[in-house]
Amino acid sequence: MHVKPPKTWGKYTSTVLRSDDAGGTVPLAGATVQIDSWAFSYTLKTARDGTFPAVATKVKIVKGETTIGNFTLKKAP
């Protein structure tokens, strides 16, 4: 089932990146993203370009606009 939200609702989109060996960043495909709230819980996988439609963090969503937040993951030492 696919339901379109009302146009007055805001959206949040994000990209998961990882550090590369050259000091830059590249998209992280296939990463698991867990989103939890008081009302629901979702588990998503990032697309080939590292994007996913929501993120588990506090953000202010503005009515009728898209809020973007990108994350870069670093290798553990």
C-alpha cells in the first residue's frame, strides 16, 4: 500500500555517508536505519546512493518543506 501524505505535511530526507581512504566521503549503500517514536517503529535500508526517507534524530519539520540531514560514519579505530 502506498499513501501520499497531505501537501501541508513536512518531509525529512537524509543520506548516510562513510569516510573513504582518501579523506573524502562516499554513500553507504545497504546500511540499516532504525526509526523509533512513541507512535511507530520502522527499519529501513539505505539505497545505492546512501539515501533514506527519514532519520532517528530530533529535527524541526517545517510544514510544506523538506528538511535534509546527512550523516557521515567514521571507521572505528
